[in-house]
Amino acid sequence: MAKSRSGLSFVFFFLAQVVGIVLWIGYVLTWVEWQGFFGLLIGVFTLPGVVIFPFIYWLVENEFPVRYFALWAASVILMTLSGVASDD
């Protein structure tokens, strides 16, 4: 992604990173809500699995994590657009 530092590609890349950070913050805050300080350690030192964490959330909260998948999809789409918009 060396070419993603110019123009529209940069904007898509930047937005994808912002959405990814928001997704990670939501992941950490969910763990903190469930486990307190230990949840903070879990959230900071583990990766939010695209497959595992949503099912854990679904089991614990008894609610499908629609916002999690929406943010994840937005990040993937923006990263793809960044690659498409880069000047190759």
C-alpha cells in the first residue's frame, strides 16, 4: 500500500484506519464492561477475532453484533477502495 499516500486513495485508507480503530475501541470497551480491569487487559492484548468474538458476544449478550459486523465491513470496503483508487 505504498501508493496509498496520495489523493483519493489516501482518504479511503485513512477512513479505513479510523473505522478500524473505532472497531477496536468498541471491542476493548465490551471486554471492560464484562470483566472490568481484567477485561481491559484482555481487550488490549488480544485481537478481536472476526469469527470468535462475535459469537462470544452473541452468547453473552444474547444479541447479534450487527454494529460490529457493519464496522468491520466498512473497514474492509474502504481498504479495498483505497487499493482500487491507488495509482498503479
